[in-house]
Amino acid sequence: MASFLGIDVSGLSLDALVRPEGIKISVPNDSAGFVALEKSLRGLNIKRILLEATGGYEREVMRFLQDAGYKVLRVNPRRARSFADSMGIKAKTDAIDAEVLAHFAEVIPDKPALQISPDRALLRELLQQRDRLVQQRDDDRRRLKQTQSMVVAHFLKANLQHFRLQIKLVEQAIKQQAAILNDERIAQLIQVKGIGLVTAGKLVALLPELGRVESREIASLVGVAPFNHDSGKSVGKRSISGGRFEVRRALYMACLVAVKHNPALKARYEALRGRGKFAKVAIVACMRIFIVRLNAMLRTGTPWRDLALPVPENTAQLQGTA
């Protein structure tokens, strides 16, 4: 009989439940706890393990269990909470969350679990660190414009100099790590106008499914797929929802450049604007086409080609922001 494991992850502990046996397991969230957890699972036919994305606390145990041969899926906490609400479960404790995740693991549609290598994980952390430094730099730039104190301005200028140096250093580390990773997809992506090394690194590190799934799924993962909102004879406006924010933000910036230099995307954008679409709506539509074509390019191993693209009629109902 197949069993399913749900793990509620915190910074200090892992609370797990095996369904349908009802076996409860609680171990520390460290290497010794991982070994103890795996030992507790021996003899059980664990078909699928489900845990939530918890800001990085789940990465080590996820990697450990994958290396041990288990199929581990990670879901957005909002999906798990929505599943609990649909089951009428309003209370929330670590034990209850583990039970909910075990039940969710049993019914969630099956899909391939992508294993994140240590090299890819390091590239992801470097890219996230660069984002933090850029955010801090931009915050202090705004503070410098607003301050009326020469003393405060002196400290802010020193901070900006520090952040500029740190950003250069982390970008060098990103370049070195990308070379170590030696992922052919990065080399292909940077050949496309609008995509530099940082954006290519984000697409590969934060969207490992790129080039390995169908077009509809990749657009949904990014959060640029238009979803229907119809009921009976009522036809609602299509809108985007969910997806990976960091990937979508990187794609948005890349698409802003691409629509200026890529003839096909430029024609698509201008056609939508000519129909009276808001700029962001037109950009979102271009983002969807952009990521779908990038996905196809990587799947087939063919170089990017600037082909003329027709403007679909259903785009007229698309709404959303990037």
C-alpha cells in the first residue's frame, strides 16, 4: 500500500505525518534530524513527500530526501492553506499542518520532481544576494535625495559606495558559479536580446523547469498565463495569477528591453497598444510569448529567431500586472 508523507518545516524542527498509517514523526531540522527521519521511513512505501516553501528552511531536508531516493514536491504555502480551508480545517498547528500536507500529497496531481544540485542552489543564493544589495542601494539613493543633513548624506554616500563594490563582487561570483554550473541553457539565453547573465541565471536557477515542460505550464509557473473566469453565459475577463514573483520580475525587465530591440515582440506590443491596451497589459502579453518562445528554444536546442507573430484575438480580454 502506498503511503504519503507531509512535513511541516520550521527553522528548528520538522513535524511529519505518514498517511494513511497516521505515523507522527518529529525531529530537529538539522543533519541528525534528517538521518532520524529517513530511518523512520524505512519499510514504508512512501510514494510522495510534500512540504511547503518556507523561505529556505526546507531546502536542506528536501535535498537530503531526494538524494535518499524519495520523490519530494514543494508547494506554495497558500496552496496548502487553500487545501486546508477546502477540507474545513481552520485550526493551525505544526501537527495539523503536517496532516494537511500528507493528505494534499495523496491527492495532488503527480509531476516530475526536479532535483536542485548544490551548484544550482549556490547560484540561486548569489542571485538573491545581489537582489538584496540592489534593493539596499536603491533605498539609500532615495534617502540621499530626501535628506537635508550633510552628516547623514555623508553616511549614505559611503553606503552607496559599499553597495556598488559588493554588487560588482557578487556579480563576479555569479559569473564564476554560472561557469561551474556549465548549463548550456544559460549560454543560449544570453544570446537573446534583452537577457543578460543575471537574468539568464535567474531563469535557470529559479525556474529549473524552463525547457523541460510544455508552453502552458511554463507560462503558468511564471504567472503570465491568462486564466478564464466564466460561469454559464457570463464570460469574464482573463487575468494572470500566482507564479514565481522573482522570475516574473526578471522577465518583466528583460521584456522591456526585448520589445525595443526584438522586431516580433515590438510588433506585438505596438499592435496591442494600438488596440487601446494599457502598457502593462501589453507587456504581460509579450512576457507570455517571450517565455513560451524561450522555453521552446531550449527544448529544441535551436537558436532564437526573430519571427513575425500574429496577435491573438483572446489577448483583448487579458488583464494583469507584472
